[in-house]
Amino acid sequence: MKTSFTVVKGSVTMARGFRAAGMAAGIKSSGRKDLALIVSDAPATVAATFTTNQVKSAPVRLDMQYMVASGGVARAIVANSGNANACTGKIGRIHARAMAVAVARRIKCPEEQVLVCSTGRIGVNLPIVKIEAGIKKLLKTVSRGGAHEAAQAIMTSDTRPKEVAVRFKLGSRAVHIGGIAKGSGMIHPKMATMLAFLTTDAVITRAHLQRALSAAVKQSFNRISVDGDTSTNDTVLLLANGAAGGKPLGGQALARFQVALNFVCLELAKKMVLDGEGVTKFVTVTVHGAMNERDAEAAARSVVNSVLVKTSWCGGDPNWGRIMDAIGYSRAKVREDLVDIAYNGVFAARRGVATKVSLQKLRRSVKQPTFTLDIHLHLGHGRCTMYSCDLTEKYVELNKGE
């Protein structure tokens, strides 16, 4: 569908009826912002996706319960960075609920209408007294101008906040979708150490909202990889408060909403890869001509998660043999004598063997900060695009611990 929206400055408070704030509550020793709050003035319909990791943090498990208990209605999201509240046992569950209760009491809503998120170090108890004091202060400062501070407050190893907003018309009404996200390391398809909070003033049923979010996540957050690790805390939340008015979206209006939501999610996902830990290259990998979409995705995932492939990108080395190896051990059907591989449209291999293109020409493509990798399997019509990056010495430096 043709683009029918306008990118505007702002994020989660661009949609009418939403306020936000962020502050330093003392969770991080650095003094950086570490506590964020997003509030809807009216009860909002909510959709969500959560980590596929079997080890789930206390906030993830709590939110999954609250989604059922509330009937898919939310008034607020409270999130902290600097501490994942994962693998913290019973006390972690108590602390996650305490965060929800601290907000709910002050905005006068049921606790299950407050969703809780955490990100940071695993296995450490939350400083809940500091967080509860911070929540009290945040509720006095939430405003339409507080979205940027909220985006800063959910950052961990991120170097910059991630924000996107769009506006589009449905008849005479303007509808908005905005989002903030965090994610830099432990990023892998099926989501990872990432949080994304999305808001819209559209009127939309819960079923349509969930289907729209699931579709948007599939082509965005589930199509990125920094390091192949899937986290305990990843969460995407979408709140729709209906402040734009009108009838619930359907037909062409719903299709336009989907296009806009896809864009917002994909832009946030790309910002995560671009801000990956130690990243110097942003790579768009597309597998064409697989037997089906499942095979295309399997081959693409195998390539973007290969350490050998990612380190070759770091060195500017167009080592297409490592790509052949990666698709070969994937679950996809592959015939090596049919495979074509191209960097920025320049073919390094055709029908499974090297072309006569000079190594220097191929290196010029791979040395670029942004380049494309196209893999043609010539077995069917399956196609998948994923977004990834190189793996550098800086990544090791950032993650080796103290």
C-alpha cells in the first residue's frame, strides 16, 4: 500500500491523551535517568508481545497475568532501567507488583491496569524504596512534553534514545502512532533485551489491535539481530485510548493503520541495530527464491547470527564462503549449485562458484557503513529480509564484565 502517513517529531505523547516522564531514581550508580512512566488519561485497549525465552523476568510474568485480569485494558506503563528484576525469585515478583501498585493508587485505577517493565542486569534485587519514591515524583511531572525523558530513562547500554511518531488522516480526523524503544545488546530475532512502548489515539478493537501489533512485530523487532542472544525481559506494548474519536477501525482504515504501525515498529527496530554495541556496519540481508517463507527466514536467520559472517563484515571482508556455510547448515532447503550471492548488487558468487568480479571491488561494498547482502536460492518464491550488523572488538570490550 502506498505510504499515507507523515513522520512527525515526537513519540509516545504525540497521540492525544498520553503523558510521560523520566527521571533518575538512583537505580543506576551513574546518575543517569532510570525510571520512566507513560500514562493514558483514559483507559486504553492494550496489545502486547513478550519474550520467547523460557526464563522470564518478574515484570514479564506479571504483565502476562495483568493482560488477562484487566481484559486487555491499561492506564499506564512504568519501566525502570539498570536492573532487569529477572531471576530474583519471590522478592522479584513482590517488587514488580509494588511498582504497579504505587502507580495505580495515585492515578486511581486497578493495579492490573498498570504494566511494568524492567531492563538491566539479571539476578539483582530492585531498590524498590528508591523506585517507589521516584514513581511519586514522576506522577507530579508527567506531561505531553515528557516523552524524550521517558525514552532516555529506559536506556541501558544504548548511546541514544529511540523515538518515532507518525500522523495520518481518516476522513476529517487525525490519528497518531508514536513509540519509544531501547535495545543495543542481547538483540536477536524473536526479540531480546529490548523494550518498545507504542501509543495511538485510534479507536480500535482489542482483537484488531493485537493482530496489528503481532504483524508489525513479525516484520520489525523479530527481523533484527545484533548478537544472537534472546533475553528474559523483552516486551512490546501498544496502548490505544481512542482519543481521536470515530468508529472502530475497519476495512481500508485498518489497513492504513497497519501500514503506519509497521513503519513505526520497523524504524524503532532499525534504530536498535544502528545503536548496537560496538556496531560499525548496518547490513540488510535478503534471501530470495527459497522454497517457502519459512525456509527464507531460516536461511536469513542463520546468516545474521553467524559469528564468522559478522566478524568478516567487521573486517570489510566479502567472504561469501561463510555465507554459503551459514545457509547450508540452516533448516532451509539449499542447492549450492543454484546459489547467487551479491553485495550491494555486485555478485560475488553465481551458481555456487566465484564470479570474476575483483576482490577489491567487493571489498569496497563491505567496507561501507551500510550495505545490502542478497542471497538467491532459486528454489521457489519464499522471501525474507532481516537487519543486522557486524561484530567488533568493541562488543567484546563492552560485554566482558568487570
